[in-house]
Amino acid sequence: MANPMEQFKIETIVPLNAGGFDLSFTNSSLWMLITLLAVSAFLFIGTARPQLVPGRMQAAVELLYDFIRDMLRENVGKDGLRYAPLIFAVFIFVLSCNLIGMVPFVHSFTPTSHIAVTFGLAMIVFILVVIVGFARHGLHFFSLFLPEGTPLFVAPLVAAIEFLSFLSRPFTLAIRLFANMTAGHVLMKVFGGFVVSLGAVNIGLGIIPLGVNVALTALELLIAVVQAYVFALLASIYLNDAVNLH
Amino acid sequence: MPQFDPASFVSQLFWFGVIFTLLYFAVVRPTLPKVGKVIDAREAQVGSDLDRAEAAKGAADTLRADHETAMKAARDAAQAAVAQARETAAKASDTQLKALGARLDADAEAAAASLELALGSARAGLETTVAELTSEAVAKLVGIEITPADVSAAIAAR
């Protein structure tokens, strides 16, 4: 049975070295590039001729964009709409990476199953929150760490906890996405291995893990979408802290 | 797990940075705001259309109310006119009937009077005729000459 971790292996395609850093173009880079091309095609075709009564592609783009704008309007308010393009970019990147990683037969790779990439995404959100927070509120942004009505004698403890939880956000954001993607792909690979090993014993036995894998594929597609949604939702909730300070 | 191999971190982060920067600045920023503008324009259009429809509905409602009051007034006027006409007609026929009745009564009275007159003259004629006949019959049968005046006096005396 193939090692279920093998699918996550980074393979160098074009070796590249700059200033002692290994910047090689790898399979991860390739699939991120494919994602970029797919998203570009989607967005450029969808917005080629924006019309009041949208065509199919424009309606599809609008559906996703409206989804993000509604999420921001609900969680942040009117001021949050300024950040809709950035949150949309994060959302569509995660969604496309997750979904394209599910394409079978083409040796596809899921960049979002790697913590380096998800951490990069999480840092974008984190840095955005910090910049927006300080830009809008200056040093008053620190009051985020002291919820209103905290009794004075527990204030240091509360502030410490709040500060820690604030700092841990990029990590939880990164690990949640990476772990979900990794676990799902490992599970599919494991059951795929079962199909072969049990099928070799008896063809009828192989059907059972195959059926499980069919169900898992549907589940993974759901998780691919849900995790992109969760990532964007948490990003907008964190953004709300920066814009409105609780 | 290849995910925790730090050797690939720099390359992954570098390419992620490059591709996400491209995605945001070269793809999302030039395209998405166009759709956002269209969505806002559509919302504004739909809002103004709804407002216009609301105003038109209000105008239609007032028109219908006006029409209804006008219809009601016209109906009332027509009913009043009909009632009036009926009343005048009834009054006119009443007077006519009364006049006709009076004329008929007068005619009947006149007829009765002339009948009485005719009856009186007929009776008088009858009496003279009877007296003459009687006097002639007496003259022929008995041979006594008596005048009709005597006969009349004799009849009146009985």
C-alpha cells in the first residue's frame, strides 16, 4: 500500500536558488499557479462586460462576491465592505486550492494541505487586522485586550489571556485549514489503499472501501467549501475587532 | 510528514506570496470592483423602480377612490332624479284623475237632471193624452161632452 503521506511530498520542478534561499518552483507552486489561472479565467470572463442583467458567468461571480459582501456587512458593518476584495481573494484562493486538489487522475496537489501556505494566508489576515486596527484607532486599539466592564483586579490576567488569544489567531487559522485538508486526503488515500488490498483478496470485499471512498469524496468536497467559508468568516470576524473594537 | 519539513517552507511561502500578490493586484482588483459597481447600480435601479411603482400605485389608488366617489355621486343623483320624476308623475296623474272624476260627476248630474226633466214632461204628456183619450171615449160611449180639463181635474181629485 502506498504511503498516504506521499501525496503531500513537495517535488522540485525547476530548481531555483536566490541568496542562499531555496526558491525552487515545485509541484505546490505549479498547482497554486493553476489555481491562479483558473480563478483569473473565472473572474476575467465573468466581468468582461458587466451588465445590469447578468449573464451566466457574471451571475456566478456576483453570487460569490455578494456572498463575501453579505458576510462582511453582517459581521463588520458597512465599513467592512472596503475589505471585500481582499477577503474575496483569500476566500477564492482557499476555495480553488481545496477544490482543484480534489481533481483525480492528474496527480493534483493541494497547496492548502501545507501549513506553510495556510500560515501565509493566515498572516495576511492577521497583518490586515493589525494594520486596520492601528490605522483606525491608534493606540486605542490595545483596548481590544481589555473587554469593557472587567473588574480591575482581574484586568491584568484578562488582558494577558486576550493578548495570547489574539496572537494565537494566525496559528489556529492556519492549522485548522491545513489539518482539515491533510486529514481528508489521508483518509481518502487510506481507503483507496484498502480497495486494492481487500480487492486483491476478493473482488467483492473491495467494493466496501470503494463505497466508503465515494462517500468520502462527497464529504471532502463539502469540507473543501466549508473550510474556505470558515476561513473567510473568521477573517471577517477578526476584521470586525479591528474595525469596531468589540 | 512533508508538511513539517522546514526545507520547503521558504519556497512555498515565496511562491504563495508571488501568486497571491498576482491574484489580488492583477486579477481581483481589476475585475471585482466592476461587478461591485454593477451590483450597486442594480440595487439603486431596483430601489428607484420600486419607489416609482409605489408612487404609481398610490396615484392609481387615489384615482380609483375618486372614480368610486364620482360613481357613487352619479348613482345618488340618478336615483334622486328618478324618485323626483316618479313623484311628479304621480302628482300629475293624481290631479288628472281628480279632474276627470269631477267632470264625470258633473256629467252624471247633468244627465240625471235632464232625465228627470224628460220624465216630468213625459208624465205630463201622458196625463194630457189620457185626459183627451178619456174625454173622447166618454163622448163616443156615453155621449156626454166632457172636456179633457174636466178629466184631468177628476184624476187629480182622486
